[in-house]
Amino acid sequence: AEASAMLREFVANYEAGNLNVFMNLFAEQARTNDRTNRDGIRQDYSTLFTTTAMRRMELEDVTWNLANDQAQGMGNFVVQVQKKGQRDIRTYTGSLSFSIERQGEALRITRLYHHQTRAERVEAKGQSR
């Protein structure tokens, strides 16, 4: 339940573009597909949040494997992004795996990896390319 609540916070702050609160969810030495610490992850999300007008994320079919103070999660994602100044919305789908662990009083993300399986651009008129 606590891990699921943390994921809801992750999604809400991603969508809101609330960089500082979002980054507080990550451990100092967190890793992603191409980053090996929180500073690098911050750079990636800072760029995303400042260059997009809208972000939506849905996590589906998330399963957990719990052990001691750690949890491994896997699921699927659907992300929609609209760049600032553009009308097109890009949709990305794929799988997501993450590791979280208790650090002090809070759960922190220590690993976050994604595998994108599809990207689609929808024009403002509703036509797909």
C-alpha cells in the first residue's frame, strides 16, 4: 500500500512538473536508463518539465515483489506529452521497472528503467501519423 501511494505521488508530480517534490522521491544514487545519480536524473526531468506544456502518465498492471525494506515493481506505462508551443500530442507506451527502498522515514526510488515499445504523434485535428 505504501509503495502504491508513492507511485501515485510520482505520477502526480510528474504530471504537475513539480521538479523539487518529484526529485525528493529519488535516492541520491538512483539510476535510470542513462543516468547514475540524482543530479543527472534532475537534469533530464528539468528539461522535460520546462519544455512541455502538458504531461500525462498512466501506470497499468503494476506488480510488486517485496523483500525487507525493498520492493521491486514492474508495470506498463502510457505517457502523453505536449511540447510548449506545439499542438501535437505525443503518446509513448512501454514497460517500466523500478526498485524502491526505505531510507529513513521515506521510500525512495533507487532504480527506474523504462523500455518504450511505441511512439505516436496525434495532430490537433485528431489524425495520427
